[in-house]
Amino acid sequence: MAPLIDPAGLHALQGPTARPVHLLDVRWALDGSKGHGTYLEAHLPGAVYVDLTTELAAPARPEAGRHPLPAPEDFAASLRRAGVRTDSVVIAYDDTDGAPAGRLVWMLRALGHDAAVLDGGLAAWDGPLETGDVRPEPGDVPARPWPADRIASADEVAAGDALIVDARAAERYRGEVEPVDPRAGHVPGAVNLPFSQNLGPDGRFLAPEALRRRFEAAGVRADRETIVYCGSGVTATHDLLALEQAGFTRLRLFPGSWSQWSADPARPVATGPLP
């Protein structure tokens, strides 16, 4: 299925003869201002809360970044806790820009599980909301290893064989500010495609044709691999899903992203507006 779905498409998926649909709420903020408490106040009917920090990432460590991918067994346990089954479709949403939900959707799609982001998030939903916690019957998804063709190491980023895309805001890419990670700047040779520019004024993703023009202008090609990173491997998935929506397939995530790269003093750093 496509990596994005609108409310009308979600309603269609929830028809009486459709496959099981699991709604997962991934509201999250780096400063802790959003999370399970926000979910309890109002969420899509039947949605289960998934915590990005504890369920979609392993503990931070310098050699792996701030949000390393969790061990396959841990991720599978989180999915089973959320009720996800092998025959289900997962629709994830948040209430910001789609990046937290995108992290979960990219992880599922990398493992071959049908999943999509609700385009526009909570604000786009046109149905009722409910309060309180949802505790589903446990799911049955097995642990599956992260596929090597969907993730890239720091050495593979440094090799220069792929186009490297930095999904962070332009001022962080240029090295003018660095609020979180050890050093400011970007991976030498990386082009900057801030994930926020995948969205239109309505908070929804641009049309596939517009996304494709944006990426092609930056040098993305169908016949060359593209590796995407951000600060810690969360917002990079927003670019990866947008690239997929635009028709590109040779895509990989650098999970450790800038938080891993900048913590290694042996890795070079570039600053300024050019790769």
C-alpha cells in the first residue's frame, strides 16, 4: 500500500469486509510535552498509544545515536502489546507534522508490514474522538531482523556511493545552531532537504508529482541509492516516506544520523550552505 492515507481512505479500510486495521497514536515531542497523557485526553476511536522513546527506539548511546532502532525482539513485543497482528494494516498518526508517526510506519514497511501515515494527522480526522486508554488483545507479529538493504551504517554513508540527504532544518545543516548534538554542521557531501518542506500549508504532504520535482532538483535519481539522515533517525523517515510516495525505491535510513556521526571525533564535519 502507499505510505500515506487520507481520512476517506481510512474509512474505506475500516469497512466490514476489510482486513483488520490497527490505529496507533504516536504523539511525541522531544521536550516531553506530548505523550501518553495527550493521548488519554482524546484520540481516534480504538487507537492504541505507542511511545516513540521506549518502544520505537533502543536506549541512546554515542556509537548508535539518540534513537537507535530497537532490537527486533523488543520491537515485536511492543507491536504485540499494541495488538498488531500479522494480517493487519497499521495506520499511525500524530498531531504535529507526521514525523513521529512516520518513524513507526517506516519501521513497519521496512519489515514488509502494510502501514501508512494518516496524512494531516489528528487535525485531518473528520470523525469522533474518544478518551481513556485502549488495551487490545495481544497481537501475534514475530520478531524479524532489520533488513540490510533498508538501513545504512556510518561507513556506508562515508563511502560516497549513494546520494546523502540531510532532513534537518537548514540552519542546523549549515552549522549555525546545534541544540542537541555534540557538533554543528553536516555530513560532507550531503544535500539538505528539510522534511518540513514535504508538507503544504494545510499540513498535508505535497502531491507525488510535486515531491518528485523537489527531490529530482536536489539530485535524487531512480538509478542511484539515496541514504537519508536527520538528528536521530526520526524525521529522516518523513523524507523516506515522501521519497517513496514520489516513486523512488532505492532508499535507506542511516539510523544513528547526526547524533552518531557528530559524536565520533574521527568523522569529518562540513558547515555552510553547500554539500
